[in-house]
Amino acid sequence: MSQSQTQNTLTRIAIVNQDKCKPKKCRQQCQKSCSACIEVTPSDKIAFISVEFYIGCGICLRKCPFQAINIINLPGNWETQVTHHCGSNSFKLHRLPIPRPGQVLGIVGTNGIGNATALKVLARFQNYFTEILEDNLKAFIKPPYVDQIPKAIWGARKDDHGRRENLNFKTLVNRDVIELSRGELQRFAVAMVCIQKADIYMFEEPSSYLDFKKRLKMYAFE
């Protein structure tokens, strides 16, 4: 496949950081280096990049004094699979996974690719549909940062559901939450979500801080 054919199959996303882009404090070096695809004047709040005319040279990235420009090349033409786009030169979400009744959906990917964002989007969609269905659906989500749990919960928690055996909770039942290690907090957070009565359960990074055996026990937890 030639270079031109490869470029035609790629989907590019041009990101301009609104906090970093400061046309009034620079000489618009990006526009001068790539005038065919970048529009910006000293009076503008932010530069605009036309992805359709961008050839992938990367000059504007190097010329920007504030490092406000980022060009992302996706491994295929995904323009027909856009789930959400925040606007011109901003975040775009492709291929949102769809949960199905009675099935477990796993979202796996490298850091920064949008795993957490997809989970949060699904959570917001659920809230939206819940209002439509007059609260016929209920969802719970486990937060990724278990370090924050002791700041929100104090004291010991009674096990009213008889499920402490599955996650080896015997040693945790009568202890203060602030005394738990990160691994113990992770198991505590997973259990707190699982014992709720809900139709949808969402877990973000549920295996962090857990060894192999405890991960297996967590996956078998019901």
C-alpha cells in the first residue's frame, strides 16, 4: 500500500488544548508553518486545525511555543464509528462498547486510550435511561481510586449479607476502614458494589493492588 493510500485509510484527530493555546501571547507560528490547514489570528481565543487538509508533517507541533497541539493517528478509518465528539479539535470517542443483559463486558486498553472515559460515558447513559424508564434500572460503579475511600467512610462496617467468605473478609470485618491496606480497600470497594441491589454493576480497575489468588476470588465473587 502506498503512503497516500495509507493516509486515506487513517483517521486523524487534531487536539488543541484550550488552556495552553494563547494566540494573543505568541506570533502564531503554527499558522505560519501550516497556513493551508490552520486558522488563527492574534484576536482569536484558540487556533483551529482542519484535519482534512493536514498532511501529517508535524511542523505545527514543533513550532507551537506552548505545546498546545497534538495530532493523533488512529489505525483505520473510524469516521463512521464516532460515538461522541466534544467539538472541533477536541476529544472524540470511537466504538463505545455496548453492555448486553446477562453478560460481562470487559474494557481493556493501554493507559490514556479512553477506558475510564468509556466507563463514565456508559454510567451517564445509564442515568439518562433510568430517568426515561422511571427508575426501573439501577446502576452502581466502583471508583478507581481506592485511596479516597477512607476519606468518605469511617469506622467498621457490618457484614449483613454473609458474603465475607468469598473475598476473605474475616480479618476485615471489625477493623476501621482507615486501617486497611490498598489491597484490602480494593476488596472492600468491590464487595460494597456487589452487595448492592442493582441491574448494572460497573468496576473501574477492580484488580489493582490484588495478587493473583485474590483476583481469582474477586472474579468469582457473586
